[in-house]
Amino acid sequence: MSKLMAPGGTLPMAYAVLEEGADVVYVGVLGWSRRGSDVELKDEEIKDLVSFAGMKGKEVRVVLNTMPGSIEVPLLLKKVDMYSGWGVTGFMITDPGCMVQVRKHFPEIAIHVSVGTGITNAAEVQFYKDMGATYVILPYRMWLDDVRAIKRTIDVGLEIFLFKTDKQDGIICPGKCTMSSYFSFQRWVDGEGKDYFYGSANRGGDCLRICQVGWSAEPDEYQLSKKIILKGNPRLWFLDLPDYIKAGVEYFKVPGRDRSDVLVRDIVRFYRKVVDDILASNGGANLETYVPELQEIMKRWASERNRRDDRLVARAKD
Amino acid sequence: MIELATHVPSLKQLQEYDLSAYDALYLGDFTCPLYPGNFTSSLPELREGVRRVKGMGKKCYLSLYAIPKDSDLDSIRELLSGSQELPLDAIEVHNLGLLRVVQELRPDVPIHLGVFGNLYTDETARVLKGWGVQRVFPNAELSLEEVLYIRDHAAIQVIVPVHGKIPLVISASCFVTEYAKIVPTHCEETCAKGHWLTHDDWQMKNIGRANLSGKDLCLLEYLDLLVRQELDAFYIHTLGEDAAYVKAVGCIYREALQRAAAGEQFCRPEWMEHLRSLAGPGLCNGYYFGMSGQDYVGRELALQCSRC
């Protein structure tokens, strides 16, 4: 049975997406996810959320998908122990060594392999399955054929983002990029001993989106003549959702921890309607009728993304 | 015994470049399977490359494509199966799916994890040892202290880049093809020259399918610190550089490392000047001393690092 997973970048956002019909909410832990501290939750907020979700028969997934430093691994395990004691049943993790440790100490916990691993082929999915993965989050560049091929050969759950890139090539992001931290990188350690690396999404700071500024290329023998954006932005999608559901994808994930609470609430409301329509019609729903609504949402999405990118790039230049 | 290594993408460079300063060569360009003459795209050329490298008395490693799709794996399997008789000293992988494939097809050969393998923790290094990995290239974002921690706690060899541009990101498509919508007619020349990407005072170098740091990582000033920590595998990044660069940088570090190991003066001002002149936008220390990749810390600050 496919489930709708939605972000909780703030506590109000987390409550809102559960009210709007998300089956699962995912939240980042302060200092431990690939987004900035402003869209991560404190421990006590996560505890309250788990209690609220439990009363509604829903679940919370906790994002611990930074690449920790070696000495931070025990702290990560301590966090897993604490959250699972509160009722959290699954975690997003990137580091293979951490996955093995979590699987060893918490055999019942669901491990979602983070998109931060930058997977490029099915053999790699199998590797993470061998590490103890329950679900693998596929990158935006892997589409239906990849899903079908993986489902045919590997007994592992799949999680798909409800946004994807227009093409399957280009820069491998997230997962194989350190451009942001090369230009801007600050470190500090909090009271628990978590090292923050502001400028590195891999290490728990934030990506400062330096790929989105205009770059000029020299020599310009191919007459590119304009400023280049180094990475395309993924777009929300839904028209081929019936095929993905049929292919057996377990989780459909709404992105947007760093978007506004209202926009994310509206996106979840939209996808809940679409998914319910697909399931009720056994795949026969006329999805074209939803296109105008998504187009409006996409305009708001792009507007908020541009504002976020400007803010992050400005920080990189500080 | 100190080892100085670099990558050589094709037979052409192996024949034409002065590689005498290097103890070990990684054959193949891991960023682009389509690089003309890439050792990984032709078994006969790989065979000849291995023969020549062994003839030079150097260690010979095969470097595989860093981000293979499923459609790339068949040709890589074919290459690995055909390489059975080659006396490879190791195979470098950057992709954990490919790690499984190499272990299946060449269980006799040690595996090295490459820079895009995303190694950040000793826990992962321990896991990878179980898959035949004997040497790891820690992620560029790690400090020297973290690199040493991994070596000491996972009991695994680490290779430390001491000079050259830092690989920052890899792409599944060619820069020129993506933005100019054409396939370059002379790939090799285009990639050898590269493209300088500039935004205000930020600079990077594109070599086709990878963006590299604009500045050259340079640890010449700190070689005694590295040798004192009993590090023994050093690397110079030369993909996208010309013959003069490969020779000059290799020779400087060869001599400097020998001097540092012997406790002699190892950092000559004229060497630093020469390295600066080769680097374009300048020199940096990467992330070794806890700063952003493009900063040059200087020896005094670096000595405050707890393991220096």
C-alpha cells in the first residue's frame, strides 16, 4: 500500500500535513539533517509530534542524514535510541557505517537510505539492502524504468520524491557535490557535541546553492553567451503516479521542509486528493483535471525557491 | 615506504608525460567514460598500459567510472572479466554498487575507494574493509584530524591528496554538450584545456564531467606534519592538467617528501613560487585545517590542529 509522506520543517507544518492527510511526516533533527537549523526541530518538539501522530494513527520519520564525523556516531545512536523510545519507527540515514550500527542495535527500526547517498544504479541499491536498508530513497533522476528494474530484482522498499528533474543527466546532487562548502564553510559545536558545518549539506549545515548563481565560462568557444546555472531544479509531478503506484513504490514523498507552512499544507492537500482518486478509481482517474491546480502550486513553489536561493547565496558571500 | 600517486587517463598521456616522480599510477579517467582513449573503455589499451607501468617498476591501479548507471555496468563487467590476467595492484571504485561487482569478478585484487566514494566515518571504513577495500580516499570535506582518526580506528590505509585541484562535483553529462548542445569535436583538447567558471570572485575549473576547485590544494608547507603522522600514501590530482604540470608538481613533491622523511629542509621558496605560477587562481589547503576548501591557512594556524 503506497503512503504519502510529507515534511515537517516547522512544528506547525508537521501538524498541518498530518491534518491534511499525510500518512507519515518526516522531520530533521537540529544539526543532523541536510537542511539548515531553521527547518529542523528540537528534541522536545519531536516528542510532542510523535505523541500527536500516534493519536491520529500516523507515523513520524526522523531525518539523521548528515554524514557524521567519526566521533559523532555514538551520539547518532543515542539519538536513535531516544527517538525510538518515544515511538519513532524509522530514520533516514546516509552513512553506510551508521546504517550497519543502527541495524545491529535496533533490529526493528525502518532504515530509509537517504537521497544524500547519490545512488546511480541498482547494484548500489542492493549494496544498501545488504547494509540493512528497509527502504531506499531514489534520486530525482531515477524514473519509472529504474523503479521497475529494482522492484523486479531486489526485495527492498522504495521511496520516491514527488519532484524530479527534467533529464536524467547533469550534476549528481545531492550526494556527490561539495561546491558549496568549498566557497563557504563555518564550524561550531553545540552543547551535545554535534559539530555543525554551515555550508555543507553533507555534514549537517545547509547547501548555499552556489550552483544557482550565474556562472560565466572561459574560453567561450561554444558561444554560450549567457550566464550558466549549474544545476536544473526538479519540478513537482503527478501524471504518471498511477504507474509508480502500480510498480509498487511504498512511499511518495512531498518535498519542501524549507518552504512555507501554507504552501506545503496546500501541496499535501493536492496530492492527498490525487492519490485518493487514483486508488478509488483503481488507476482510471482522469488526472488532467488536476493540472491547473498543480500549475498554480508550482508557481508559488518557484517563487519561494528563488527567495530561498537568494537568501542562501547571500550568506555564502558574507 | 612513501607512495606518490596520480591518475593517467589514457595511453597517450602514459606515453607522452614524464611520470618518473610517481610511484603508482591509477589508469583511467573516473570522471568520464567517453574521454578519448580512456583505459576503462578499451581492454587492449588497458593491457598495454599495465605492461608499460609495470615495466617502469611502478604500482598499477585501474580506476573505474565514478557514477555508472545500470547501462554502464555491462561494459565495466566485460572489462573486469577481461582483465583477469593483468597484474593489477588494486582497482579503484567510487560507487558502492560497483564495489559489489568488483568483489564478485576480481576478488583477488585489493580495492581502493575513490574520492567520490563519500567516506566520512571510521564505521564505514570498517564496513568497506569487509568488502575488500584496503585503501580509502576520505571525502575532501574532512579535516586532517578526521582523516587520521579513520586510519587509526578502522586500521585502514588512507591516501592523502597533497596537491592539485579538488574534485567538487561530478556530472553524468558533458558540460559542453549540456550547455552548447553539441558534442565537442576534439573532446580530449576541450577537456585538457577545461573551462574556467567564474562568478564574482569565485572560480572553478570544469573538465567535462567534473567541476574542480579553482585553486590548487597545496600541502607542501606541511609535509613534515603528514610524514610525522606516518601517512604513507600521497596523491596529486592531475586530471585536466598538461604534461608540464604533471612533471613539475610530481618532481617537487617527490623531492620534498624524501627530504621531509629524512628530517631535512623540505619546502623551498622557489618551489612554492613555481606551484603558485602553475595554479592559476592560487593555492588553498582544502578542508584539512577546519576551514572552507578555498582558504590557505598558513603553517602557524595549521599547527594549532590537535594532531599536527
